[in-house]
Amino acid sequence: MTNEIHSPALQSAPPAPVPAAPAVPAPPAGSAVTFDVRQLNVWFGSHHVLRGVSLEILPKAVTAIIGPSGCGKSTFLRALNRMHDLVPGARVEGRIALFGQDLYARDVDATLVRRRVGMVFQKSNPFPTMSIAENATVGLRLNGLRQKDLLQERMERSLRMAALWDEVKDRLHANALSLSGGQQQRLCIARALAIEPEVLLMDEPASALDPLATAKIEELILQLKQDYTIVIVTHNMQQAARISGQTAFFYLGELVEFDQTGRIFTNPRQKQTEDYVTGRFG
Amino acid sequence: MNPWYYHWRKIKSSCVSALCLLCALVVIAPLALVLFNLLQKGASSLDLHFFTQLPKPVGESGGGMANAIVGSATLLGLAGLMGIPVGVLGGIYLSEFGSLRMNWAVRFAADILNGTPSIVWGIVVYALVVLPITRYSAYAAGLALGLMMIPLILRTTEEMLVMVPNSYREAAFALGIPHWKIVLHIVLKTAGRGIITGILLAAARVAGETAPLLFTALGNDYWNHNLSDPIEALPHKIFIYASSPFSDWNRQAWAGALVLILFVLALNIGVRVMTRGRTPHLAK
């Protein structure tokens, strides 16, 4: 994997500090960025999926990625925790820095990157051979943590953070598949939180859930924002508007616009963005 | 509609249905016949002595196949020592680590080996092991059976692992878990039952093999105290006794065949019971 920077210049200007939209406060000025993405290109074989994406993701905030299917949203998200390393034929170029450290540098272990950058998937995927408790602690146990009391404590804390504790505390040793779809997804969030990542990536985490379960997940995301940087891919524009502080609009593998969420939905700069968010898009 | 035409259609339908039923019965009938026949002719010769005593010389009545039963178990154990680790680890390689070209080559080889007549295994081990050390032995027979088990276990293991949804692997990778731990603790655990099923079916398959033993185990009428000596096995003993001119031996051959088929049947039923209702892991 090459990590050259083809051109130090940015393809699109970083988000200018615009006045805060009424509903969403602007991020504190001068705060360090979590992800600094520069000229990110991704290929699957000869298929050029992401084209020169540059953006900065702010800490302790929710950044939403929107765009039509096949525009490269998930590809972008998966580049942030080096999941493309697992796909034969995938190639990533450009620079992604997490708090200043280049994630694709030669001496960086992808496994360690993924411990710092957690991920929740579209379809809930708790491990079917494990209980609820085991699912919550699996990341810790398989990364070498053995002390029982510490595991117990971290399990309870992550289940509480995922707003699942009260619903499962009496059946922690039941199989994880006995939970409802929404509960399973929150269990997956707890599982990701248990290893105490710095960032949580979410790939359409509520798209397979009913409206009630979706509301719970959204509420949870707003809670988690206090402590975590969250990047969420979503097809649901109301959801992006409700929970995110910043929104990036992708189209055909390019970042079309990246700005305060309020601005993207009320007064976007680009015609394409406006067409998409108002539903006029083909 | 023309009523005559309607009746003609009904008749055709019944005929074809009856034909299908007949074919289904043809599938079940041999098993029922074999079992019935064996029970009828073998059950009367089954007694405690059959399981506890060594064969008696010709002319003396009584005696049993204790050495052959223990020998078969020994050979299955030796075969498993070889076939299970190689088959399972090879299957893991194919499913989790291998490259496309390598996988194609291994799969192709395994499928050819699965279709290789068992007598060929016997001859190969005879030429490679028995002749050079000029000795029939339990090791040689175990090797022949183990070699037969490898492709069987390899292919079922691979198929079971491939059935584990990729989303579990992704979830585990996203937790920063090292690859080998993911394979060991998550993928293998999810497919565990299927892999054990494959191992048991492979064991059932080689338990009844006679041909590879002819050139390797040799067989005898005594206890085997040293694995580098010849050893007796149930299918081989049945072969010798059934083709002998002595009615007492023929009678014991029936009993041996009954024991062997009950063992294989028990393995298969055990597999069914184990897998019943426990595949939702993979189905989901």
C-alpha cells in the first residue's frame, strides 16, 4: 500500500468557519481535529471508488456522511479503520492522520488502528456462539485482558453506555441472538465501546431497525458524542439532520460538499447537494 | 374442459407419482434389507464372548473378535491422529488464508483423492512404507486410513468455514483482534459442530474399509501389543471369516458385520442428533 501524497494542495477547501446554524452549535474554534484526511483515493481492482477526498473530522462531534448508493460513503468510512486491508485487490492512497499520526504509515499495525477506531455495522452481528456478557467483553478478552473483576466492570459500563444494561442485566448469560434486532445492534455498540476506542464509526447503524429502535440508537449517539468522535454513514437525511454537527455529501466517489449540517440542509453551496437533500436527485 | 382429457391427466399424474415413490423405496430398501438380514443371521451369534475372546482355531467352537474390535478402534485412532489435524488445518488454510491459485490446486487434488479407490491407498502405503521396512504394521494401516480421511475432512471443514458469514469476521477485525485469534475463537467456534460432523462422517467412512488393510495391517488372531506389528481389524476379519469354508467362522462373520454396521449407523445417527436444530448459527 502506498501512502504518497500526490499533491500537497487540497482538492476542496477545508470547511470555512461559517456562522453556526441555529440548531447546531459550531465546534469550538481551534480544537484539534480527530481525522485529517488528505487526498484519499481508493481502488477496488481497477475500479476507482474514492477520488481525492480531503476533509477534517472534529473531535467529540457527530459527522454524517450522506449520498446516494454507490457514492463511496462506506468505502470512505472503512478507510478510516483500515478495513480495506482485508479486501484482496483494494488499494488505498493518500493520508489519513488520527490525532496527527498517519494510520497508513509503514510501521503502523492495522490491528492497533482498529483498537483505536471502533466500528458498528449496518446489520447487527453479535457473535452467535457467545452470551450477551461474552459479546460485550470479547474485544477485551481476545486482546489479552484476563482479570475477571475488571472484565465484569468494563462489561457493565459498556452495556450501560449502550443503554442496554437495564434490559439485559437479568439475563447476561443468555445467547446474544435471543435479543431483538435493536437490542442486538446496541449490544454491537457496547461491544465496540468496551475496548475504549477513540472514535466510533457507524455504517448505517439503524437502517435495519424499526422507528422505535432507531430513535433509541439516535438518542444513544447523542449521548456518546459527549466522549467520542462519531462518524456515521446514513441514508436517512432526517437522521443526519437530527444528530450530526457536520455533514459530508459524497457523489460518484467525490466529496461534493462538507459543512455544518445546518448549512448543508438549508443553504448548501453546491447545486448537487441541494438537489440531493431536497429529494430532487435522480 | 373435456372430462376425458381431465381423467387422462389424472392418470398420468398418478403414474409418475407412483414411479417416484417406487424409486424412493428402492433407495431405502437396501438399508432395510441389509439390517434385517444381518440381524437375522448375526444376532444369534452375538454374545459376550464375541466381544471379549480371541478367535479360536478351526475346529474349536466359540471364541470372538475382541482383538479385531480393539484393532479397529486402534486404527481409527491412528488414522484420526493423522487425518484430523491435517484435514482441519488444511481446511482452515483454504477458507481463511489461502490464495486463489493455491486453493484451486488444493481443492482439485482433494476432490481427486476423494474419488481414489481405497485399494489404491493400500497399495501406495504398501509400496512406500511396508516394503521399505519389510513389515506389516498398525502404523502402516493407520497411515492408509488417515490418508483417506484427509481429503474428506479437508473439504467438509472448508465448506463449514466458508458458511460462516463474513460479517462475523469483519466485526472481529473491527475490534482489533489478531487474525489467528479470530479464526480460533470466532470462526472455528461458529463452525465447530459442522467440523465435528465432518470428522465423524469421515471416521464412519474409513471404519468399514477393508481394501487398504489387506496390504498394510495383514491381520492375525492375537492381541496387538506393539503398533509396529500386524494388527487385526473388524472389516478384515469379516472378509477372512466370510470367505472361509468353516460354518462357525461364517456365523461369526455375520455377527462381525452386524457390529460394524451398527457402529457406523450409531456414528451417523449421532451426527444427526448433534446437528439437529443446531444450525441456526450458520443459517442466520
